[in-house]
Amino acid sequence: MMKLEEFLRLNAPEELGTVAMVVAKGSLAVSEAIPTKAGLLASVNPSGERQKAIDVFSNDEFAEALLGTGMVEEVASEEMQEPLEGKGDVHVAMDPLDGSSNVETNNPLGSIFGFYSKRLPASGRSLLGAMYVTYGSMLTITLSFGKGVHRFVAVRDEAGPSSFELSGLNLRLPEKPEVYGFGGSRKEWTPPVREFVDTLEGRGLRTRYCGTFVGDYNQVLSRGGIFAYPQFVNRPQGKLRVLYETAPMAFINEQAGGYASDGRRNVLDVEPRTLSEPSPAYIGSAEVVRDLERMVSAEGQN
């Protein structure tokens, strides 16, 4: 079975391979720390959300390790007001712990990373690669450097520490979509979003929603369909951050044969003006997302 180190050596530029390996090692430390660092802190992140000890731990773990490679010029994080500066050519934007509100309910958590070629903030068209970690029944890493989507699972070796082994090569969204999940409450959705969701069960899709971007997207990648944190009536910009969340996940999704939209255009074309700028996000099977995009954009023209 191919290990992550070998795969990166053969399939990624040296800089990206190095930062990806650092993320992989950091994810092992975060996974072990989750049970002991679940409590709330008094601080809030730049988005106004209360931080948990595990949010701060994961942010520090990844940021320090990434800067320590000497290949990362800056690290921007959902948990920090300003980027940390380093030396190198890669610009990293990260959500170090996606879905930390799931800690109490023991639902999946994740970490999301975008590797950009330009100073941040930048659009998804500047992405060199992206990866996300899933902390669930298994610890997995899903990544792309622009040549397909690949998944690795952490395997504990009795003779030594855990390593990541290939579990899925060139992952593709299934042709037949099966699942959907939309964040927020129905009363908050705009009329075209509500109307679109009403059509999904008639198309044979079943609802699946666990409250973390990574966990919900894993369902879509495996079964086909759509995940969304949509535009709201009183929050037209949505909730998810372009730089840290929607663009990296859109990059991976496109490499798996899918499409991601903000309701009017490809998420990868969104040019965030600030580090924490949010955007609606509809991501998954291309046909389903484009159908939603047509309905939402038509409403905006009326």
C-alpha cells in the first residue's frame, strides 16, 4: 500500500509535498488532543465565534509547523486576526478545526487547507492545491494538487507511530446523485433556495446533514449530490469563508468532476476583499449545482 510520503514525492512539487506532510503530522496531534481540549475559552475568533481550547491548539499546531518548513510565506487562519509571516513561496489559508461545535455531540470534525500562489486574500484561481482532514471514525486526508483527488487513511503500526496509507485514488463524484444537506434553518433561506430544495426528494435525493463542512462534503463526494450553506434572507453573504473554506473545497470538488457556485458564478472566481469574507456556497455534483445556480440567478434578475 502506498504511503503518503511516497505519493507526495512522486506527485507533488517539493514545496507542496513538504507542507502537505506537515499538515498530515499535525492532524495526528490534533486528533489525539480533541478529547482533552473540548472546553470553551473566553476568547472569540475574527468571525465572532467563541473559541474552544482545541480551536487554539489546532491553530497553533498547524501554523507553527507550516512556518517551520521555511517554504511558507504566510499563514492566514480563521482563528487569527492577521496572518503570520514566514519565508517561502506558498501562501496557506486554513480553517484549523472545522465544525468544533460538534465536539460535544461527537460528530465529525475537520481541518481545511488552501495552498495559494499569491498574497492573501486571493481567489481560488490562485490555488496550487488543497486538502482537508476528517476526524471521524477514521482519520483521513483528502487532497488535490490539480491532478485528481486522492484519499489517505491513518493506520497505526504496532511497531511505531501512525502513518497515512492510500485508500482512494482519483476519486470521482458518482454519476447518480443521492444526498443533499443545506445549512441554516428553512425560514432563513431565500425563496429560490427553498423552492430548489423542494425538488430534490422528487429527484430521488435523501437528506444528510451533520453540521461540519468536511463531514457533509464527504457524504457528497462518496454518494453524489449537493451540500450548501446558502444565501439567507437576512444574511445574503452566507456564512462560510471564501479563503479558508469554500475555495479550497471547490478546488477539490472540481478535480472530482463536480462544480461549486456562490449562486451566480463559480466559487473559484470569487475575489475576496478581506481574509474573512463569507460567501454562499453550493457544492457537489455539477448537474445538480448548475440547476440550483440557474434558479437562484434567475431570481436575482427578476
